[in-house]
Amino acid sequence: MFSKDEIIDILQDNKANSEIFELADKTRAKYSGNAVHLRALIEFSNNCKCFCKYCGLRCENKKLQRYRMQPDEIVSTAKTAVGAGYKTVVLQSGEDAFFTRDIMCKIIENIKKLGPAVTLSIGERSKDDYKAFKDAGADRYLLRIETTDKNLYKKMHPHMDFENRLKCLKNLKELGYETGTGCLVGLPGQTIESLAEDILFFKEIDADMVGIGPFIPHPDTPLGDFSHGNFHLALKVMALTRILLKNVNIPATTAMETLKPDGRLIALKSGANVVMPNVTSPLYIEKYEIYPGKAAPADDIIQTRTEIEQKISSIGRTISLGCGFRGEIS
């Protein structure tokens, strides 16, 4: 619908913000329905081998108290989430070598026995690993590109390879995953032009899920002294992604809520259709600090879900009863 130049103009000009958000909301309603898909997020390890300059989990952050949930503990948390009504479990961690192919497959198989869809967000792996996870029952995989600007990517991700990131996304698509990606908005050195390229990239690879959030600096990273990203710019990137990709699943990210009270509700009214409540044990949740000040859930999984359902109901939306695959209207 929009060319790169038109996307740039929209991102630079705030005069038509309300119209863009309204169009995104109407597009969401037409192609994805009125229901919000709730995904139970389990952050099972904050160990990470990577050096990403914006992330509090980066391996060089010696101030972070590391943890690693055991496989049985992960499955037990998933069982509690399924009992609370969640139809999807999202397993997220840093890039932690402890969780080998075999260990992850056993976790996935045991969670699938409980009935939910399983989403993985555990970083770059070999195609053989991805195939094994898929064969074990994984349905979706989230691997954010963060930025399609190759030079910026290199600056933000020391010792990582942009081309390998693209290869991983291609492998996931070829293996039949619902494939998710996304970007950070407001990274130091990022341009409006590169954000436009990000949006077009999501369209080009036909992403099934797109997570977009504002950059929030962590004090124990090299970017700790920089300013956070602009909430409304991140919201516009999200809205334009909805307009271009139609029936894609888009989460209202926690980072939105961290920057602005009711940020997730604002996102839901601007094109988003997914919320991922954090069901990680209070023993660990504060230690999974990609950025500081993360909006915290209630201590109890049932209470967390109840509070989120009430908020969603307050804007006239319903809760999906299905697993929420792309194009599923409910």
C-alpha cells in the first residue's frame, strides 16, 4: 500500500497520526478479528553468550545475577499456565548453550502433551536444531532482526553476523514455522529511512509475527547513557506494519507499557492483537532484565490473567479461545 518514500513521510510527520492508528485498528479488525490472543511467557534462562550492546542480559554484564530454570520446572510452569487458560506457551531465554537440542526437544514434547501451541524465542540455532524443535512440536519461532541497517546491526551486535540472522529466518520459514521477527525503535544511530526498510523487510519475508518496541537503555550496557526511543514513533512503525501485512500477529509489547501507562492498551487500539503475560516465577522475573523498569505482572498467574482480561475488556475487546495462528479470526 505504501512506498518507502511514503512510509518515511508518515514516520516523519505527526499530523496524520490519529488517521494512521485508526486505519491500523480497522485493518486489524478486518483481517484478524476482535479477539486478543494471550500467550503465556516463560523467561527460563537469563544466561546469554551474546554481546548485544542494548541488552541487559549481555554476557559482559557482570552485575546481573544469572539463573537457569530446570527442564521439569519449565514444564511445571507451562502446566500451570495451561491450567489458567493459556492456549500458547512462549519459551524465551538468552542464547544459553546449556539447553542443547535434546534438552529443548524433551521440554517441547512434554509441554505439547498439555495441549498448547509452543513458541520459541531462544536465538540463532542450526537448521538441524530448528528442524528437531519443529518435529518435537514447536509451532512458532520469534527471532527479531532488531534493525535491517547492516552497519547499525554490526555496531549493536558485536561478533554476530547479519547474513546468518537472515539465514536463520529463511530456515525457519522453510521448515514451516510461523516465523516472527521485529525491531527496536530508537536505537542510537538509527534513521527514519532504516525504520522504513524494517517495515518493508517484514513484508518482504512475509513475517507471521512482528514484535516492535521502543529502545529502553539499560544502565549496565554500553548504551546506558542514551535516551529511550519515542513511544509514538514505535507505535507508528507498528501501525504501518499492520496496514502492510494485514493479518500478521502483532504483540502489544511490555516495552510500550514501560514507557507509557496503559501503553499496551494504546497499542491494542492501534493495530496490535496479541498480549504476552509473563508467567515466570517471581524468583526469576526481576533477573530477566533486558531493560530496566519492566512493567511487572502480579505474583499469581491467575491474578495476572484476570487483570489483563479486565483491561482488554475495558476497550471493548474479547479474549481469543483459540491458539491464535495467523489468519485465525475469532
